[in-house]
Amino acid sequence: MAPGPVSMALFHPRLPTTILVVLLVAAGAAGHTATGDCRRLVRYSRVFCFGNSLTDTGNAAIFPLTAGGSFTRPPYGETHFGHPSGRASDGRLVIDFLGTELKLPQPTPYLAGSTAAEFLNGTNFAVGSATALDPEFLASKGIASLVPISLSNQTTWFQDVVQLLNSSGGYVEWLPDLPCIHTCIHRGIVTLERAGRDEITASSVFFIGEIGFNDYQYALVNHSVDVAASLLPHIVDAIHSALTTMVAAGARAVVVTGMLPIGCEPLLLAAFPDNPPGGYDPESGCITRLNELAQRHNRALRRMLGELRRAHPGRSVLYADAYRPIVNAVASPARYGFGDKPLAACCGSGGDPYNVDVTVFCGTPGSTACADPSKFVSWDGIHFTEAANRLVARAMLRGLLNRVGGPAIAVDAASCGSPSARVATHGSAKELATRSDSVRTEKTQMAPLPLLLVLFALLDNAASGANNVVDDGDRRSQTRFARVFSFGDSLTDTGNALHILGDRATISRPPYGETFFGHPSGRASDGRIMIDFIAEALGVPQPTRYLDGKTAEDFRRGVNFAVGGGTALDPAFFQARGLKLFVPVSLKNQTSWFQNVLHSLGSVQDQRIIMAASLFVVGEIGANDYLIGLTGNRTLSELETFLPQILSAINSAVTDVIVAGARTVLVPGMIPMGCEPQLLAQYNGSIDAGGYDPETGCITWLNDLAVLHNRELRRMLRDLRRAHPAASIVYADLYRAITELVVSPDRYGFISERPPVACCGDGMAASCGAAGMTVCGDPSEYVSWDGVHFTEAANRRIACAVLERARVVTDARRRRIGCD
């Protein structure tokens, strides 16, 4: 749900203790007899949460598009925290109470964490306003989403966190030599054991909060009930895909929340005031057609979960009903302790009957809050009060309990785990619930287990069978792009430099362009460059050169802002140091041009739709900054001082395009400058033999500078990913791709020259395109075209390597450009 208030009150004090022993033995009805040695307790150590603002405990307060929203201001959080807590409620949420019952620590909001230590106690990936479906899919249906975060983004974050925890050696207490979970039940006693590769996920509870409401809400606002209903199968598929990812990662205990009664939301009741008299449920006053959609959603969700259990019999996948407790509270408010306005928001404006005015939302000037939120079901017209959240959580626990009723089964502890283990019936769950026997075994004294812990463990054991895990693949490879926007220097420029330099540029003269175009094309190569091959692999038009474009239609096909000779840093940086520029165009200039194009593409919504369906390529950029310094005889240590400012410029450019709506940004790293024939010629005779790499023949200290640049660039990109989690920011390793061609040229069809030599030019005496230069007979046999840039053949290989490792296209699309 969209950010706004949601919360819960305390559990009824009698609830956990009465139910605990019942659950402990009742779930044994499955009659599973353990094999192996039962010795120690499996402890659930953390919870992983997914969803929207009904589950979000702080991510939306950090995410740039929603940070500072009304839910981050009073009176949000007043009931329990005394201040806004990042939760869309006056207090706590359902997940807060479930965590308390499980005796688990509060999970860290994903955007608030960065280290394994912060995530080890659990992670909350839910984000207010998030959707089940990807924004691109919704946009294709003409539905605008509020934030560019979907359930697939959250599962990707989860995979990143699990990888981080596993790589850091997250510790879980159980024996490492057992292949599965074992259960022994004796006189109401449970012991469990688990071992295997997935310790982190197997010792975690997975809570998937309600997800899909925002998809339906955005469709209702933009279109109609019918359009919203058409999303249902896609939403359920998205939840299935997320669950499959969790199961593949080792999840064993999963709770999936159903859809809430959409037609009881004060915001939607106020938004659709013209329903006919028969369009409202006579008992609750909710919009019938919207609640019917929620019920259809829940039926489809439960069917899907049943199929998932059959496909993964070793997993406990439980449905949690959020629909019934809210409808009950609205229909019979006094019975549940609420006041006489169950369909009105506690906090908001507008007065009766719903107290909702979207122009004066809770937390904004002009809004007011009720005196006692515990008497209201709705907090702000979208989210629930802490009191309502308490009710939902209690109902969920009771519903889960009902799943495991029946006679209790116990296994004789003396032979627990042996082939002859004896199974005995110890009476009904009700009878056993009255017993006061201490919970213990001959081997392990155990404290009473939290309610859901026992439930998950017993249901988990009741299921048997192989773990048929399906990996749903990398989401980036499934992305379809409509265009490319590119920034950089001559490795990416397809003609802008010609507009600036005219015939002064050597690339304006033959033999540039001869291989593919038959004439100079404005590219610094004998033919196509990397960006050409990327566009071809994507199946999108070649982007318009910015300085060629005149109309919005010219730019809708994509734009290339790169300029040969361009720098990451502004001209003033070099002028202040007495250094001479190649061209007076920096990355900041290019992003300014991008802003000009952006404003020509229609409304903000139109712009964001276009950006989301585009691949952005930012770089390579920075090589000219270093080359200008080298031309000015600057030392290596002086060049290293350029690096932080170059990275800052790249950071600003990437941030600018993401803020504009970019979803996928490819950032190429620095090339191995020490392998450039022009620099090898420039430093020939001034470097002793030890200054060259023995494998490549390249200049070591120049390549060391490139390696340093790339290491710091990758670190900066990791920080950007945390700051912009909805965007896919992909590092493209040009250094590795080019070095492979230099180390093993014959493997890729190039002549065996180490270090590489230029096809066109005459060393330092005559550059390619100048009088007196020479050109090789077959450019496809050379890696370097003119001593600085690459041949078409090398550019194709570089593009293939980048696309393979970045995974922004499928293998079939890579084969379009001749990749192996």
C-alpha cells in the first residue's frame, strides 16, 4: 500500500500461552517419524519481510521519492513510539506483533542497512507504495505507479542480502552433519535439528505481507474495476515467482498474506461516491464490487499456494487471512472494541462519512487526528490503526492454528530417530492443552517455543519429499528496452564531435568508417563502435546524435550525448591547472543536454515511462581526463588526485538519470590505458623493462591507475545501488574485455602482437587520417584502430563481453551481433 499510517495494539494476554501447548502436539497429527539423531533445537533466528506500507517499517522513509512524505511527520507513530517511525500507522504493524510472538529481533529496513551484521537479525524489504508487478508492465497498461519498486525488486534485494550473509559466515546453531530437519515429539516435547547449505534461510521466517493492493488501486484511479481485475493473474504470478525465489534460496517457513477488503478502504469509498444503492454491502457498507475483486484474488492466491506446496513438499507455505478480520471489525465494530465510525479515517480531513480528502492527507497542514485511534479501524484512509493491526495479527495466528488441528502424535524419545521408532497417540489436542507437564526431553531442556516457531517446525516436518527448486532467472535478462541513451567520449560518440570540430577532426577523413559505412561516420573507428552493437543486440534504433536532433520525435528513439575528446570533469578544473583541453565538453554538459531532451518529451509521467523503458550507458568516461594530465606531463600521483572528482562527476550523472526515471544504467569502467599503442609509443625508451607487464607488454603503472579507477568506481556504484535500490546499476568491465583480447589475440582472430599495434597511423609521427599515415590491409585482424580507439572487430568483441557479463540481454539477442 502507499505510505501512510498503519499499526497494531498489544495481543490479548491469554492468547499465546493457551494455544502454545495445543499447537505443540496438535501439529503432530501428520505422523511424521524422524530418521537420524534428534539432539538439539532449531531456532528461528530472524524474519525476512516483503510487501508494501502495511509491512514497511522504514524503507519508504529513506527511499528518495518518498522520503519526507506525510507519513514521516506527526501524528504518525504517536500511539506506541511517540514519534514517526517510518511506519504508516499511529503505532505498530502486524509484522511488529508477529515478531514479538516469535521472540525475534526487529528486522533492519533494507535501505537502512549495509553490512552483514545489520542484516543477520532479519531484513524488512517492504516499501510503502510498492507494487506486485513491475512498473514497466503497469506502464504498458497505461497505469502509473507511485514508486518504481516491485516485488521482484524486493526479491533481488533479498538475494543480495543472503549472498552477503553467506559470504560473511553468518552463524546458525545446529549440527552440520545432518541432511534434513528432524522432529521428535514425546509427552508434548519437540526437538528439531537441521543441517545443510541453506542455514541462513532455513532458520528464518519469511513473511510476505499483503502485496497487490497498490496495483489494483493505481488501476482503479487510472482506469476501471475491469482493468484492475485484469491484473489479478499477473499479480498472483508475481507472488508465485517471488516465493519460488525464496524456496530456491532455502526458505522453509513462509507466511503469505491475502488481500484486504479493498471496498472497505475509506480512501476508495470517498473516491467512488456514485455507486448505486445496491453497490454497497448492507452489512458492512463497503463497495461490493471491490470486495468481490479482493475475494477473487484470495481464492486464486490460495490455489497457487496449494500448488506450490505440492511442488515443494518440504516447505511450510501458509496463507494468512487479512480480509476476514477487517470485514468483521467494520461490520461489528463494538464487538471488537471499535467506535461507531468503522469506515472513517482517524487522521485526515473532510469530515463525515469517511474523513478523507486526498488534497489534505494525514500529516499535512490542515489535517487533524482523532483523540483515540484505538476506536478506529482506519488510521489515514488507507492504512490501519495499531488496534486494527493487533486484531489482524491475532486472527492470523488463530487461522494458522486451525491448519494443524487433530490428534497429537508422539515418538518415543528412547528410540527417536531409529528405524524402529515407536509412534503413539496421546489423545486429542484439547486434552493435551490442559496438561501442565514441563516441556523437556531426556537430552535437552527446552523453554516453551513461540507459537509460530512450533507451527512452522511441525508443518515443515509433516511434509516430505524432494526439494524441487526452480530458479526463475536473473530479472535483468528479461528486461525489454525501447531505446538507448548514452554518455561518454570517443569510445561512444557516433558523431557529436564532428559538429564541434568539423573537418579539423581526423575522424572526419578517410579511412575512418571504411569497413562498415564506406565513409567517415563521425565514429573513431574503421566501422561500428560498442554502442552500435549494444543497440543492435537490444533490437532498438540507433540513438540520435544529440547535436543532430531537432524535434522531440528525433529524441524519442534514444539519444547519444557522448562527445569525442569529452571529459568527466568540467573545463575549469583543467584550466585552473594550466592543462589544455581536447574539446570543452564535460559530462556535466552532457547531462544538461539530457535535461533539455527530457523536458521535450511531454509530461512528467510521459518522461518517466520513456526513461523506464530505456537503457542508459554512462561511459566510458574519464580516460581523457587522465590523458590531458599525461599530455601536460603530470605524474602518476598527480593523476590519482583526479580520481575522486572524476568519480563524483560520474556519480552525479548516474544520479541525474535515475532521478529522471531511469531503471537500468550500464556504467563501463576504465580501459587498460597502458595497452594503448599511442601511449606505448609516447613512453617508448623512457620506461625500463620492469615497467612493462610480461604477459601483455603493456605499461604497468598506467594499467595500475586504470585498476585503481575501476576499484573505486565499483565501490561508488555499490553505494549508488543502496541509495537507489529500484534502479539496476550495472558495472561493465571494459578493462577485462580488452585485456583478454591483448593477452590472447589469436584466440579471438587477431594478429599475435603483444603489445597491440595500431592498424592505422604511424606511431607518433602521423596520426590516422593525417597526411603520411599508413593503414593495414585488414582492420579485422587488429585490436587497435588508430592507437587510441578500437577496430570494429574489437568493438564487437568488447560489446559481446559486456553484454554477457552485464546480462541486460538474452544470449539469443547477443547472437544477433555475432557473439559466440
